Amino acid sequence: RLGAARLSRAVLALALLSCSAGSATAPEEAAVSVAVPKDGGIGGLSAIHVYPGGERFLALSDRAYFVEGRLLRDEGRLTGVEIDGRRDLIDFDGSPLGRWKGDSEGLAVAPDGRIWTSFEGIARVRIEDRGDGLPERLPAVPGAERMQGNASLEALAIGPDGSLWTIPERSGRYDRPFPVFKFDGTAWSVAFDLPRRGAFLPTGADIGPDGRLYILERDFTGLGFRSRIRRIDLDGTGESTVFESATGTHGNLEGISVWRDGAGELRATMVADDNNRSFQRSEIVEIGLGD
């Protein structure tokens, strides 16, 4: 989620830029963008998971609720979004979580349907159903109490072995790398450090079917948003940039899901957080990543 002051200063600039921004670049194909309906107050979408087949998705709002829906396609190409419903995240007593405990930002879904979420207001990770319908908080990430407000556990992913991975939005200094934390089912540790590359900050992550970590990053220039996807092996090697958009091409992309379509191609589906503001875009953006 981006601070309100920075957004307010940029409203006019965004409007002007929307008419003149350069096109996004991507391997294999240009990005496809479709609007997310805002009916029923849907907004603030900060994470997304696309289920196998590419037709159904689960998204997470930073206002502590899930959104379920369908991705409409024509011969595989994304053409629209339909919302089926929403449901609140709940507290340990079964009541709605509420905003002051919310600020839910990261989402990870296991093949068996279990769901984990990460939060950046009070930095924490939890499983949404421990087996009795109620959530359970995982052990604290090292240094969570010192993480910056509105900039902590923004990205969450699940590995092929069931391990959880999370990355804070900020590292604390411009010359300090981002720690990539891994939870092995018992405790968190730093798996590796992700180098900072320019002004981009992590907003989402997923581990694709190829077993590599995809990190969605955002930069806000004052003239609009630009986004980047970096890909890296789970041992911290083999880093590459697989997507970067021009300023203003897309909205505030914060969530990413990497999956493989019926033709065997990897796809990255991203969701933009409109910060619950009418002048910002709530959209889903999809690109091809090749084999």
C-alpha cells in the first residue's frame, strides 16, 4: 500500500501521463490488462493466487478480506474478470479481523487448499485455518518488531516442499539488500539476501511451477507507477529480470501468481491495488514468461 500523501501529490500527473506513457515490455507477448469490477466496495487488492487452469482466482484486500472470482478468457487470452464474492478474514475468536489488525498484504495457497497470509501493519504471518476453521499465527519473523510501519511483510510465497517465503517491502537502507525469509515449519531463517536494484521495492512474490522465486517490485516516480519482475533460484543465485513496465503503463501492481497454462507456457498474473481510491486503477495484468 502506498502512502496517501504521495498519491495525492501525483493525481494530476497520473492523469496527464495516462495519455502519453510508453508501452510495457515483456518477453513473448505484450501484457494484457483488464479492469476489476469495484461493485460492492471491492478494492485494495494486494495479492492474488490463480488456480490451475487459469480460470479461478483468490485475491486478498489490504482491508482484511478475500475476493473470489473468475478470469474470463478467449482462446487462453485474458478478456475480463468476474467477482463471485468476498469473505472476511477472521480473528482468533471467529469475529471479523477488522482494519486495525488488518493491513493484509501477502497470500500463499498450498496445492491442498490451505491458505497463509502476511501483514505489514503488525508484521506477522498466519495460516487461515489451523484445522478448526480458526487462524493461527506463525512464529515471528526475525526482527519483525523493528520493521518499518506500512513497509514490512508485503510478499508471501509457498515452496514446492511446503516452506513459506516472505520479503519485507523495505530493507531499512538504500544500500542494504532485502532479507528473504524462509519458514521450514518450525522456525524462520534468512534464506538469502536479495540485492536492491534501483528504486524498486518488493510488493509480491510467488514460487512458480519451475521452482524459482518470482518477485514483483514497484517504483512510484511521482509521475506514475512502474513495475518489474525479478526471477531467482531458491538458493539466491541466477537472478534475472523477466519483465519491466514503463512508467504509467499499469497501476499499483502488488500481487503476483505464476502458473503454467495448457500449452506449457509460464504466465504471471498480477493485481493492482487501487488504495480504495476512485482515481486509481483496480486491474489484473497478465504476461507470458515462456517455457
